[in-house]
Amino acid sequence: MKLYEMAKAPNPRRVRMFLAEKGLLDHVKRVEIDLKEGENLTPEFVAKNPMKTVPVLELNDGTCISESMAICRYMEQQFPNTQNLLGKTSRESALIEQWLRWLEFQFFLPTGMAFQHLTGYFEDRMTTNEAWGNDCKLKVERFYDFLDEQLQGETWICVNRFTVADITAFCTIQFARVIDVRILPEHKNLQAWYKRMESRDSAKV
Ligand SMILES: N[C@@H](CCC(=O)N[C@@H](CS)C(=O)NCC(=O)O)C(=O)O
């Protein structure tokens, strides 16, 4: 299998961490796609993913799966004897899914929008709007407060164990440095959780 990704980009990072936790990183051959140079816009890449984004997992039969969570689900089902990260019961799966949607829509997406509209990274292919970027940044800052509250008395984001929700929150927090948002000293619960995350081997990939 091939994993088209960009090492520095946050969505591919989520998938790499997921694979590392499961001990499956060596099951994929990583292919670097330079987004800044527009390598995701070539006809060859668009044929693999018409959404023009990374990551993309290409199976040995040529099937291409894009969307980080679709890739994670595929790998979890293909390798059921690895560490479960998506839920062992319907209750767990539902709560993890709820958190994933909160994290992706209310946290990751505004971080990405703030990045695009405040840094001008894709200025050659989009019109930026600074006011919108700042609104998104504010939303990201509020989400840190929310996460800190939710982590009161908890070790992990949900279901009392490490899951893909922790991976998604961690990768978003690291990504948010590019818009200069960081965990504040008063976010004691979030600080403690972040230390736990940082100490995992998968945090290094
Ligand atoms: N929902 C998608 C988002 C993928 C995504 O936006 N990837 C970014 C890199 S983190 C990308 O390829 N951006 C290129 C672009 O927007 O042109 C996923 O979860 O995989």
C-alpha cells in the first residue's frame, strides 16, 4: 500500500500517528506530495483524489481512499488484532464519533481556515480574508477552554482510554502553532493531557 502525504501537514500526521499506535507504519510506503508546489493539483494526483488533498491511501489493487478517518477505519478493520482506537462497543464507537465530529468541525476546520486566511500559504490559488481568519482563530482559542473543561478529572478525551479522538486533538493543537495559538498556563487539565500525549512513541512520527 502507498500513503500519499506531506510530512508537515496535520491530516497526514493524524494517519501516521494512528498507524504508529497500531504498529502498522511499515505496512505503507510513504510518498511525499508537496502541497506548496501544487503537486496535489496534477492530473495524476487528481485521478487518485478529486478533492486534491492528502492523505490518500492507495491499496495494492489500485483503489484510492482519501479522508483521514476513512483510511483509519479501513486499517482498523483490516487489522482487527491491533490496538483498538475507534471503539470496541457501540457506546464507545458513538462517543468517539461524537468527539471526532466536534474536533474536526469546531477545532480542526477553524484552525485550517485561520491558517489559510492569515498566513497566505495558498495565496497563489485562493483569495484570503483576514477578518474571517481572525474569527476562526478566536473560535480555536475558545475550543482550548472547552477542551480544558472537558478534561477535568479525565486522563483521555473520551471513553476512559486513548483513542483516535486524542490523536486528532493532539495533531490540531500542534498545527495551531502556525496561527500562534498555544495551550495557556491556566489550562492545567489540557497541559497534563498534552504531556501524556507527547510522551507516546507515536507522537514522534
Ligand atoms: N477531510 C480531509 C482533509 C484533508 C486536507 O484538507 N488535507 C490538507 C493537508 S492537511 C490538504 O491536502 N490541503 C491541500 C489543499 O487544501 O489544497 C481529511 O481528513 O483527510
